[in-house]
Amino acid sequence: MKHTLLFLFAILLVSCQEEKPLTPQNMILGNWSAVDTTTSFYSKISFGDSRGFEFFPDSIFEDKYGFFSDRFYYNDSVNDPYNRYLRYFGTASKYALSKDSLRLFNPATQKWSLYKVEKLTPDTLIIITNVKDERGGTFIKRTYNTDTIPDFDAIYFYSSPCFGSCPVVSLLIKNNGDVLYNGGYFVKNKGLYKSKISKEVFNRIQEKFKRADYMNLEDGYSAKVTDVSSVDIYFIKDNKVVKTIEDYGADGPNELVWAYFPLELIEQQLDMKKLEIPDDIAKEFKLNTNNQDVMFYMNTRMGFDFLSRLSENL
């Protein structure tokens, strides 16, 4: 009888724990994606209908596109518009949730944005604000199963010029932490650099592309607009390119854009060390090392071959 009572008590205890309602602090955890009301390029590029957040238990959140200065900075001469760039503050910051309000800290402005929480359930978040230049909206919870999606050993990222101030970047990131970077226009670090990232940072980059199910994406996406940037991404496994994706005008799925967008200005988050192009590699690629705009004239494939060849010397 005693054992039976203990068993029933245990079942009752577990049942009570399962029925315990979730708190707002628990419900907000995880990935949230804005509900699309349009698929237009301009909506996506303005970070409205494709906006996304990820909330963590330690009052840290991630804005999927990150935080930028509201004005340009200059590398050298203020008279050269190609030397200007936006300061990038990464994707992570602090948040505070209390009662019916959500506060998000913007490290670029050093200010808190205040949102009224109209609805928060385990799968829906609705926030509104009356502040100019701030966006609220309806968000739905996203869950991802990435266990069966293959890892990659390295990733190559290239962003092309446009008629605006698009960063021109060629970037190779390897799972051993090596980073090779060639910056063209509208970036803080122009020229050839190397850096190092932790395994944790590489895994985070990889996880984002796995959430996009990168191996099953289309090879190309193209928005019906002109004069915008195009990005190319190569995924490398066992020294072979196993998947390539071209995305013109950020027309790809949100998860894809969220994964590659922070790579454009990742150089501002790293300890960059200037590299000189070895004479044999310069000769092999027929590069004039006296030309300050060497990277600008490299196309996608040449940039990949160049950084891959250079990585052999690290």
C-alpha cells in the first residue's frame, strides 16, 4: 500500500509539473520570424517583413540583420566616396521583458527601443511601437531540426559591387578558425587580411546555414530589380565545392539571408592582420600588387581560387 501511494504521488507530481503554465520569459525564448505580407525585394531589404530575432535565457538576443551606424565613416580621404563604410556592431545585444513591454538595446545608438507586447504565446509574438523608424509586427516561432543536415569544412562568401554603397567582399572561413578576407569598396578594412575565429563562432555560422537547409536550396535566386548587389556562397567539404548558391537582391529564403548577411561586415568584429600577396601567387593570378583595387576586379571564382591558394600558405 505504501509503495502504491508513493507511485501515485509521483504521477501526480509529474502531472502538476507538466501542467505548469509557461511564463512570458520562457515563451519568448527561441527563434522568431516576421509574418510575410509581401515578397517584394524592397520589403526584404528594408528589414521589415523579413525581420527576425532569437532570444536566449540570459537576457541576450540576436537581431538577424545586426546593428549599424546611421551615418558613414571614412577610411582615408572624405573626398573619396568609395572609402566610406557603415560601422557594424554585430547581431547580439541585450533585452528585457516585463509584463506587457519588451525592451531591445541597440548598441549602434546606445539606446533602448520600447515595444508594447500585444500578444505572446508559445508560437506567436505581436509587438507594436509608436516610435519613428522603429518596426513592430507579428512574429511566429520557428523551430529547426539540423541534425541530419551535413556539416561543411569551409565556406566562401563573395559580395559584388552595385551602383550604391554595397560592400565588396571576398571571404574564406575554415573550420580550423582560419579567416582570409579581401576587402574592396565600402568596407573598413580594404585589401588583404587574415584573422582567426573560435570553433564556437564557426559552429554558429554553420548552424545558421544548416537552418536554411543549404544543401537543398536552389542554386540561384534573383529579385526583379536592377543595380543591387549579388552574393555567391560556396560550401566546401573534403576540399571540394559541394554546393554553390547565388542570391541577387536578397531574394533567397529568410534563413539564407540571415545566415550570410552578417558575413559582409564580419571584418569589423575580428582582429584583422594585414597580408602581403606572395610574389609567386601574384604571378600565378597575374595580379598587379601596386594596384590598390586588386580585389575589385576579381570575379567570384577568381576570388575563391585566390583565397584558397593563399590559405595553403597559412
